Amino acid sequence: MSNSRIYLVQSVNDSKRLVRATNPAQAVRHVARAEITASVASQDDLVTLLPTHKIEDASASSEAEVE
């Protein structure tokens, strides 16, 4: 990686990782891929979680938040 830099990726619980990447978004994606999964919510998931969790609208957030 010729145009890479080392980024400090820090989570809200203060865990820190040093990641070599070409941009901050790539560094965050690298860490997220190792720590986060996503799948379609089942009806059971919805019944269990909706009383205590709100539905977040990902299309309402901007890419600027990541970088």
C-alpha cells in the first residue's frame, strides 16, 4: 500500500486498534467487519426487540460521520 496511513480506530467503549488503510472509512470498515454482523431481522427478533429498541434509519446518516 503506497498511499496508506496508519489510523487509530476507536470504539465508543474505548477499545483502540491501529489499522493501515488508504482512508479512514477503509480503516473503520476493516474493524467493523471483524466485530459486527448484519442479517435480516426475523419476526421473533422484532417481537423480542421492538419493545426496548428503536429502529435506526441508516439512510438518514451521512458518510461524513464515518470519516
